[in-house]
Amino acid sequence: MKITNQEILKFMRESVYRPLTMKELIKSFNIPSEERSSFRRLIRGLTGDGEIIKIKGNRFGLPEKMNLVTGVVQGHPDGYGFVIPEACSDPDRSEGESNRGEDLFINPRNMREVMHGDKVICRAEPAQKGGKREGRIVRILERGHKTLVGIYEPSGHFGFVIPDDRRISHDIYIPLKYSGKAKMGHAVITEITAYPMKNRNPEGRIIEIIGYPDNPDVEIDIVLRKYDIPSKFPIDVLKEADAVQKEVTDDEIIGRLDLRDKNIVTIDGEKAKDFDDAVNVERLNNGNYMLGVHIADVSHYVKEENNLDNEAVKRGTSVYFPDRVIPMLPFQLSNEICSLKPNVDRLTLSAFMEFDMQGELINYSFAETVINSKERMTYTDVAAILEEGQGASLPLQVVSRGGKGQGENKDLKERYSYLLNDFYLMRELCEVLRERRVKKGSIDFDLPEPDIILDLMGKPENIIKAERNIAHKIIEEFMLVANETVATHFTKLEIPALYRVHDEPDPAKIIELSEFVSNFGYHLKIDSRLRGNKFHPKRFQELLNSIRGKPEELLISTITLRHMKQARYSPENIGHFGLAFENYTHFTSPIRRYPDLIVHRLLKEIIKKKHIPKKRLDLWKEKLPEIARHSSERERTADAAENDIVELKRVQFMVDKIGEEYEGIISGVTSFGLFVELEEIFVEGLIHVSGMADDYYALNERDHSLTGRRTKKRFKMGDRVKVKIENVSLAKKQIDFKLIK
């Protein structure tokens, strides 16, 4: 008889009214003597994970039945924290954000012995009137960090490492003999040798000196170490990549649909090096559109569980910084044989989709193919061609934006004359598909993205709004519909698959957002069925349409996005709320996303086999949940790392601007001050309440405002203000403003 963890927990949850001793548990499950050792290991494992709690008298019970919570500590730079219960952990939370009221607030006094990331058992205390539900740490189950990245500061016969992650509020004490010859200001890696106690900082020893953080290479290295992102490929992975055939051979083409005569092109940014998608559009005799989306057949080269595959699944995704990429696959694949370069044969996996004039999908098919891309097009050039218009006859002169500083005038229409009709047809289909998607209720935030311009030394010299033109929209619509079509095919076949899903927002979040936008005079239509967790994304889009072009557009769009959950990967198809798609997956970027590679393998099995053996389906069913969980986790990690570097570059850009004045909009209101987003340069800073010297200001949570007690002067989110740059801290990645008016 084999007892599972789930059976033990179910028994204790449903059939037990008090904590039991080990003997009582053994008797309850009628465990034979020869199996008791393994049963005890199960109980100890559940105890170690915090699923059950061992209390006085060597008795075991469930945390929730003893007013205890098992969760992970989320620290805050100001010393307090939250315990995020494992049962309701939400990957969408922002720093310090409560999770539907279920998080436990930990005051600074109770944070002395724990650190951000620790797994703990916490006792829930009754909430004070109008206050947060508080918790008291009962036991530390698992430490979140064995090593830390930080900046070393010597102090006589010892030193400290100040963690780069500001959510870790403890400095690490370093005895001089363990300083590893680190100097003031060095970025270092510290191994923690003793964790914090009530009256003692954590202790550690420096195991590696990274360098001075003002070096752009060191900046990146700090972030990579902080998030445990590997920067180099292991030797066995590189050897396997080197062994891959550098050119497509005749043998590899056998059995593939040959598309080398088609006008297939890639359309990417000027700086792109890995081209994993190519497209073409044709008008059929019946007047319909035939869209071909051709994706690099990475799975042909990266076989299941080979060294390349094992490294790819570990990384999960490529990571993109302003001046470099940390790729999921080695250069030999990502930038060479798997990159759909022009005028060379490449193996692809293609989706063919026929649409009528209203954008409805009439028919589709998939095939293993070989293509020869006719051109490596850029978004800038395609947009310039299309903005000129189909009927224009004058030569089109544009400046190349390749970042080299010197533009080159080109007669684009003459250069690409044989493709002009293809581009016009792409635009036409894009508009049809987008109109169909919007009618279904798909949300289009269209938030401006910062484009950080670096000088030759890697320092930011400007921050501008990233361009998003008609060419971007063409590729976006074509990739969206290809992903939707592949997911629809999986759903029809009812086989194990990997989906890109997006949950509906919590009803409480929708009500909160509705109250917020009402302060600006806008109305978010809430269905009477909202209490039943029904809300259509079209309501969000109606709100976004109503604020378009208004001064508060960016603020409300950003706040609306924060009130929604994040998309994730899942073997369960629950649909994609934001896109208003019943079926959605990721198929179009296998060079840089591991889930896409999995989707390719699944699709190729379907293409090759009319009937997939049950044993194979069962294997996929077993593997996919962990792949989905790990891929979602690595995506979050990559996002956090990318945001860290962007924030650092923003702060670096402002270092020499102390004393300068800017117009901005209040983007956040807290008890300790006002966050202001500068309108010109995508930079956010803080007006601390202590610097607002004309009055004492108090927070009104109901309308997100700070109000002066004497003057009744009121500052709320969305207000325009003028500020002066007062201080810039590279160490804290923080910009302080002074309110002018």
C-alpha cells in the first residue's frame, strides 16, 4: 500500500479534529511495519515543506487549523514586510502589494530574524480596526538566499555588504579576514555564513569580486548574478552547437513543402540579429487572403533532452538588455542556422491561414517547410513604404535608423518594387484582423515604451519613446492569429498541449479600479454578474478608448494594467482574457522562448502522425505542468532583470541633471510622498512628504490623495506638477524631486 502526500493532507483536513502523534497517524492509515520508515519520511517531508506543523508533544496538525500560515516573506526597503501565503501566492503582485487581503503584514520588529525570500510559518493575529492583518513569524522553514550580490563598504576591522536587492533590508557583516581583498565600492558576491538574529546582522564572507558597478559590463553581471541568470554556456552545450550543420542540406529538405519561390520576408528592428519569423500574404482567386507565417524550425536542431535542450529549458527565455542579449540558445543556432536570414535556405514550420474579407478564419493547415527569405526588412523601411501610400509615384527618401549615426538615403520603392503589392496586401489584412480582434473585445493598451540610447561607453545619452508603426502592427497581428490558430488546433484534437493563458481580474480589483477612474470623471461599466467573476475585456477597452489623447491617458492605462493579472503558461486552456481569445499559445518565437519550442514539438508530432500513441500523450501530460510552471517563473525572472537595468539606466541618465526643472504627472500617492512621472523622458521620482514644508500632509486612501491639514491643499493621482531634480542615488536607484508648483 502506497500513501501519497495528497491522501495524508486530505485525511487531516477532512477527518481529523485535533493534531495527531506519529503513532496515531500510522494507526489511522493502518501502515504495516515494513512501510513505517517510508511513511515517517513522508510526514517529515510535509513538515519540512510547511504543509503540516509539528507542535508540542510531537503532534502534527494543519497550519490553517491552528491559525498558522505557511508562506514566503516579501521584504520592503523600509524594513517591514509581508508573508505571502503559498496557497494564494499571486505572481502578478507588485512590491508591497497586498494579495486580496490574505497577505500578513510583518512589522519591522518581527522582521529582524528573517529576510526577503525566506519560507516561514506565521501566526495570523487579529487585525486592528482599519488596519492590515498582521502576522508573527513562528518558524523559518527555508532560507531564500545562500548568496547575495551587493556593494562592499569597509569599516575598520570589518566591513558590510549592502544588498543590491533593496527588499533585503539587512546589511551583511563581513569580518576583515573574509573580505577577500574587496575594496570600497566593489560589487561582490557574498556567501551567508550566519543568518540574522534579533540583535545581530547576518554575517558572510566574500567569495567573488565582480568589479566596480559603474562599468556597464559589471552592471549587467550584477543583475545576472542577482537573478541567477547564466551568462555563459557550458562546454558540452557549445560543443553540441558547434556540431550542428551550418547549412541546410538536400537530405534535410526531403519531405518538406518547398516555399523557396514565394515572396517571403522577415520584418524586424534594425538591431535584431535573430530572425525567427517570416511572413507572406497572397490574394486567392475567391478574393480571400492566404497568410503564411513561417517560424524557424528550432526543434529540428534542438532534440529532446540533449545538452542544448537541457540548457534551453533551464534558461527558459532570452533576456534583453539595452545593449545586449543573453540568449536562450548559443549564437551558432540563434544567429545562424535557425535565423531566417535573406537569400539562404532555412528549415521552417509554417502555418497557412485563409481569411475572408471580414477576417474570419476559413481554413488552415500546418507543414514542415523550407524557405528562402527574399529580404531582411526593417519596421522603419516597411512603414516608410506604406505611409507613402500605394498610389504615390515620387521617389521615397528616408534616413536609415540603424544606430550608426549617419543615415543613408534610399529610394525604397524602387529598391523593393517587386514586393510593394505584398506590403500593401499585408497592411490590408492587418487592418481587417485588427478590426475583428477589437470587435471581440481584445484590449490594446498601446503603452509607450522607453528606448534607451547609449553612447559608445554604454552610458545613457537619451531616453525616447520607442517607435510603434504600421509595420510593428502587421507583425503583431500576424503572430497573434498564428498563435491563436495553433492553440485552436490543439483544442480541437483534445490532446495535451501548452497554452498561454490569462485569468480574469479579481472582482475586488475591478471595483477598486472603477472607484479610481471615477475620480477623473470616467466610468468603468461593471456587469451585475461581476460577483460571479464575470467581466468582459471589452469594458476595459471602452475605458481606454475614452481616455485616448487625454493628459491622464498614460496614468490610467498603467493603473488599469496593474489591476489585471499577468499572462502565464499552463497545460489547462482557460483562455486569454486580455486578448479575448478562447484559445491562445506561443508558437512564433522558439529561438528565444522555450514554450514555443515545446509547441513546435507537439505540432510536428501531430503533422507526422495520424495517431499519437497513448504512452506518448501520457508522457506529455506528465511533463507539461512542470514545463509551464518553470517557464512562467523564468519569464518573471527575465522581466525583473530587464526592469532592473532599465531603472538603473534611467537613474544614470538623471545624475547630471540635479537642479533642472521638469513638468510631470503624479503617478502614485503614498503616506510618505508623491511619485511623479516626468512627461518628457520616461523617468519617475519621489517628492518625499518631509520636503513638502508648507503643511502637514495626510493620505486619503479613498481618493488616492495627500491633503494638507491646514491649507487643505490636495494632491491626487493624475495632477500635473512642476518639479526640480533634488537628488539622484545610483545605489538606491532612486530619484528625489522637490515640488515647485
